[in-house]
Amino acid sequence: MNIATSAVRAEPHVEIGLLLQRHANAIVDRWCEVARDEQRAAQRAHHVVLRDELPAFLDAIGRALKASGQPDSAPQESAKEHGDQRWDNGWSLTELVRDYQLLRLVILDFLEENLGRPLYYREGMAVGVLIDDAIAASIGRYVAHRDDAMKRTEHERASALEDLSRRKDEFLAILGHELRNPLAPIRNSLTVLRKLVASDHPAVGTSLDVLDRQSQQLGRLVDDLLDLARIGRGEFELRKSHIDLRAPVEQALQMTDELIRSRGHKLHLSIPTIPLYLEADAQRVAQVAANLLTNAAKYTEPAGTIWLTVRSEADSAVIRVRDDGIGIASDMLTRVFELFARADQSQSTGREGLGIGLALVQRLVQQHGGTISATSEGLGRGSEFVVRLPKTIGTAAAEADQPAERLVITQVPVDKP
């Protein structure tokens, strides 16, 4: 048999309504005792302020039970206030619902005890419907508070992260400029020393070469820091033109030649024999390729192997840099392009960097509307980075073009500290 709750609410139950009104305080005392016994973890929440409000709630239920026709909304409004109080006093939603369930049991038990008989079916339904209405109203108010709190927390967190990112970009910009200032006189001094200091002694020439290489490396690091800061502040602009991808790749090879030679790596090159055109900033594309080659050289043991492949694939110009180096752990693959992300130092064999090179590469590729991905079969299994840049429509390079293969073998000692 289906019974409409609206009909149950409209039925008057004067006797039980009067009992609830007359004995509201006694019922609340009993409920408080039962709630404390069952929900010991919630004892902190059963404060006097809550007990003072509950008698008014029971009185409203009593009035609603006595009334004929559609009862007023006083119980629900009072329950909303309870939702406010419970949120303010740190109740969990589970504790809130359970306390109302216990209140229902206490009310039913009290009524049967004072009536000296079991409640009639319709009486029990009427009390249950009003308690359910109260639970819904109280939960609704509680959840509204919780949602507002979550929104405020998310907004505060987002604001804090935005502020942190802004301050980080400012720091990188300041740091980059502060590091760049002494670089120019250092480079100039090296040039003067080469002209004035006799280099017939091998140690002198070697030392000057080391100073030259390391100052160049420091200069590239500073430039990367400044680029990241500009991108973060939205001040970075590409200077795109119609270029042949092979040109910036060759430039990247020249930029990294000394590092690759110093580590004695074998470098396999696979580059198309015909142009591969795209609209891009040639200097930045060379920077992307150079950073990937530097990363491969740095994290591959001396006399290791690096593969650089350039080719056309569908609507993309693709640069692949693969190595047989230390590889990337699976948990690091998802973070490898994050700024300042660093591999476990125990696995980096003393070559851990600042974690800016790959972060910059990703941002430069994204600025070109391209994508970059990293793959590795695990530690000690090497890694591969794949850059895809949009080709110029109608470019001459085709899938069928066979790239020119060549092998560069180098055997130059690593710089000694």
C-alpha cells in the first residue's frame, strides 16, 4: 500500500503532539545521554548551546503534529539552524545524521512509554516523516556550509599557488639577471687571458678551455632561467619564420658538439635529404634540440650512444632524441617536464641538475603549438624524447623520404675538475 507523505503530514495527532511539547526538555536530556554513550567520539559536539536549541525543535514538531491540514515549516527551519550549529561546532556529516536517527528512537520510545501503549502505525509514520524532513533540512544547510568552505579553500589555494608562481617567476628573473651580470666580464677576461698568458704549458691551455666551456654552460643555464621567467610572466614572444627544420637541428649539433665529444659518445644522426619546412622560431627550435641532446649526453654514461632522428610524420615535423643512458623511473615519467623536478639522486650518479632544461623545452614546444613526450623502459634502460611540431602545409618532405644516416664517433676525455 502506497501512502503519500503529504497525507501523513496533513493528519492531526494531538495527543503525541502535546506530549512532545510538554516534555521537550526531558526528551532532549534522554537523547543527549544516549548520543554520548553511542557516539563517544562526538562528545565534543554535544554542547549546551545545541541542547538549548533542541527543545524548540521538538516543540515545533509537537505543533506540527497537533495541526490539521498542511503543517507549517517551523521544524524544518529549526533543523536548518541545527545544521548551522553542527557545522560551527565541528560535527561530521555522519555524526549529524546518526544523532537525528538516535533522536527518532528516543522520541518513539518516550511516546510509547508515556502513552502506555505502542504507537499506532499512522502516528509512527507521522513522527518519522517529520524527523526525515528535519534530517533533510539540517543536512542541506550543513552541506551548503561545507560546499562554501570548500569553494573558499579552493579559491584560497588557487590564489596562493598563483601568488607563489608569480613570486617564483620574479625570483627566476632576478636570479637570471644577477647571474648574467658577472658573466660578461668573466668571458671578456678569458679572451684577454688567452692573448696575454703563454699557453705553451699544457695545463694553461687546458685550464682556459675548461673555463671557456663551463662559462658557456653557465651562460646557457642563465638564458634558460630568463626564458622560463619570461614565459611565466607572459612576456615571451616567438619570432616565427618559414624555416627548414634541418638548419636549427644542425645548429643544435654545433652547440652540443663539445659536450658530446667530451663524454666520448657515439652519435647516430638520421636527417632528411630534402627540406622539412615549418613556421617556427629557428633559434628556439635549436634551443629545444640542444637541450634534449644535452640531457641525453649528461645522463648517458661515457662512451654511450645517442640517436637523433628528424623526419616527417603525417602533419608533424618530428625530432626524436634517444639514448642508452640511466633511463627514467616510471614514477618520474609523469613529472619529468615539471619545473625543478629532479630524479632520485641515488639514481643520477652525481649528475642531477636544477630541473629546468626539460621544463623549458616543453614550454617552448607548446609555444609552437607542438607536443613533447618522454618514454623509458625503466632505470638503466635509456630514454626517448619525441617532439612534434606542426608542418607547413604542402611541405616538400614526405613520409617516403629516406633520411640520410650518418654516425659520429668521438673519443675526447671528459673535463677534469
